[in-house]
Amino acid sequence: HGEIISKVTRIKYEDHQQCIVNGECDAVASQLVKLFELDGLINIQFKKHVDGQWYVLEINNRPSGGFYYTQHTGINLIEDLICKKLNIPHLETQPAADAVVRTRTLSYKDSM
């Protein structure tokens, strides 16, 4: 109900993604979470204009397709949410740190 349990900023580039523990849009994201009383695993998308200003594109009450990559920061968003909702303790995790993620894709034709 408008409380941030944990967060990771994920920035997409052409050949990689960067997962940041403390991002430039955190303050605005926090205001939006409180304003709309958001709950659960959500995705707020921003876009940086050529003038350097960030704009909110959309808010989704569901995880983004790449939320899994954020685990490389040491923050497990799903675990954090489940532990909070069920009032159970966290498992020990590594300290949070920014991460660069390069995904590999392979395309092939499967015979039918």
C-alpha cells in the first residue's frame, strides 16, 4: 500500500543491461508508489529525453520481463516480497551492488 520493500533500477542498452541499486529516478518512483498506493511486484518505466530530463512512460502492476536480471545485484525482488507478505525472515544474501548483464540469445530452426 505505497511502501517500497526493495527496488532495483534496470537500464537497457543495445548490447547489455545495467542493474543499479540506487538509480536517478528512485525519488520519483517512490512518490508514484505512494501516490497510487501500489502493492506487489511492479514495474515503472522511464525514458530519458535528449535534454536529459526523465519522463514516466508507464506503471505496470506486474513485473517486467527482465526483472530476473536484477538478482545479479544481490537483491532478490521476489524473495523480498514473499518474505514481507508472509512475515518470514530472509535468507542470507550477498551485499547489494550494481551489475552489468549481457544476455545471450540463440536462434535455431526446430524440425517438426
